[in-house]
Amino acid sequence: MENRKPISSPTSPTDHPTVNRMVGVPIHVIQKRSAPTGQPSMAPPHQATGSRARTARLPWALAVRIVYWLVLTMFISVAWSAAQAETAKLRVATRIVPPMVVEKNGVLGGFSIELWNSIGKRLNRETEYVVLPDVSELLDAVASGRADLAIAAISVTSEREDRFDFSQPIMNSGLQILVRGTAVNVEANPLRELMQLFFSRTLLVWLGIALLLILVPAHLMFLVERTHHSGIIPTKQYFPGIFHAMFWAAGTLATQADQMPRHWMARIVAVLWMFTGVVFVAFYTAQLTASLTVQQIKGPINNQQDLVGKTVGTTRGSTATAYLNELKAQVREFEKVDDLYKALLDRQVDAVVFDAPALLYYTTHDGSRLARTVGDVFHREDYGIVFPTGSPLRKQVNEALLGLRENDTYQRIYEEWFGKR
């Protein structure tokens, strides 16, 4: 047997040639490289945990970036929309109510229009006007968003303030009464005028004075003349003697006496009474003539108390409707102001109750000989610009309106349409 030197296992890394070539390489790397194909490598626990953390961080980073870009996009969109809104045309609802809003050859004018044009210039905004028939339509347009605001003769009321926002007042006015003028006054009716005369307060006052002026001299004449044997009082009895004396006194008061008293004292009374009769008849005739003339000129309606029971016209949605209902007037509503005036001239209504500026403008222009205003302005109210609740335009418009008052632009526009105050 041949003596062979036994092969001993290497006891140190340096004894194995492979190990000698891989000095400094971690043992787990050697194990990974030397692992047989098809078997899983045994990675250390801390390496697996780090891989999972990096994998988990990727979705969060992506989500943060997506949210960031979404927020940035929304911010840019809002800023762009705000910039567009600040330069977009304002839709302004209005209605034709001279002199607040007038239309000539398709062009709008009037106090409200000129005032808003001045406000629009200060806001650097263009305007697109939307003409509607009445106040109710204006308010509906603002409430539905079809209009950004509304301006005309729009009264500020508690009910409307609950639904909308109003600007500072653009004018203070109220209601007034419009009746037919002398050129279209009611035709004379003798029977009606006679009955009105008989039951007038003036006639009752004069009849009371006449009765007093008859009773006093009648008793004086009765006491003096009844003692004369050929006097005008045929009996000494109070009844019917006093009636004879009253008949004589009434005839003398009317300057129609046909008997003269016999007693000298009675004749003195008669002379004085004849003079009194002349003065009385002259004053009564003058007063009666003046009353009939004034009644013919003034007509039966002169103030709001005369509207009770009368047929009174106004526009639909006007604040005058509620006021007239409280007065127990018979109210007829019309869509347009022109229809209102036409109804008055056609005798469909006895009077018109509407905004004082509009009525005054009508009586000095188209209706100068056809209608007239009577009484004072009543039911005072402010006119304002209507906005949707919470509209940012309200503050801007109020600032512009105050600026127009401070630089006298408002005063100039007011005097142009209503004259100097």
C-alpha cells in the first residue's frame, strides 16, 4: 500500500484558494453567489425591511404630487375666473319709467341709466342692459341670476330687504296722486252738481247762518208789531204769530219783503235788516260761485283720503298696491306705466297713484294738458339698486356712489332730470 499524505480540510480562509481570492467579501455575499440554482437566497431581515419601506414610500410620494398639482390647478382656475369676472360685462336689469329710465330711438337714458353709467366707469366695467316690464320681473331676474343687479324706480322695503341686498339710497321720494286735467275733465252733469251743492258742507254752514239771522229779527218783530192794531202780525199768540214774523224776516233777508211794519221801532229793525240782507246775499253768492269754480277745477279727488272707494290704478308689483288696499280703494294694476296713463285718460280709473318723480315728469312733458298731480307726496320711500344676497358688487357700487356724491357728479345728473332742489 502506497503511503499517501492525507488531505486535511482547510482550517482558515487563507488555506482555500477560492477564499484567498475573495478576501474582504462578506460571508452572506459568498453564500448568495454560491447558492444552488432554484433555491431562495436567504437575505438578512434588515435588508428585506428596507426594500419594503422604499416600495411603500413610492405611492405616497406620487399621491402628494398629484394633490399638489390639483390644488395648483384649482388655484389658477379660480384666479383666472376671478380675473374674468372682474372684466366681464355686468347684466343690469331695468324697466322704462320716465324720468328714471327713458328710451329714445332704441337708446336708454334717464336719471338711473346715467347714474349707473357713471358708476360703471368708476368700476371699469361694461354694462349689458336687460329691459323688463315691471318690478316683479326685475326682482325675479336678480334672484334667478339672469341679472347681476337691477336699477330703476325700485323702492326699498323690509320685505325686499329680506330677499335681496340694496345699495345706499339713490333717491328719496314717495307716492303721489295723478288725476285728469281740465282739458279732459268729466263732462258737466247738472243734476249731479246740484245734488253735490245741496249736500255740501258750505251750503249747510250758510243755511245755519241764515236760520240764525231769521230767528233773531223775527222774535223782535213779533214782540213789537203784535201790539199795533194794524201791524203785520195779525195775532198776539206766539203760534202762529211767530211764523208770520219769520216769513217777513226771511223775505227781508232775501231782499224780497213786501210788507212794512207799522210800529216805529219795528221800522228801525226793518231798515237794519234790509241792509243785512243785501250784505248776506252778496257774500253768499260770492262764496257759492267760488265753491263751484274750485270744485270744477279741483275735482272730487284732492288727497289720499278722497281715494276711499274710488277706482285707482297703479303698476303691478308697486308698493302703492298695499297702501291703496289699506285705504279701501278699488285697485287696478297695469303692466306698463304708459298703460296706466292711458287708463286714466280713457276713464277706466278715477286716479293714478305712482312714484312722484314719474308723475311729475309726465305732467310736464307728454301729459302737460291732460293730467295733473294733486296733494302732497306721501308714503315716503327710498330708491335703491338691487343685488343678490351676499353680492360682492354691493360694496364696490356703494363706494362708487359715494364718490359720485363727493365730486358733485350725482348732483349734476339729478339737476339735469329734476331741476335744482
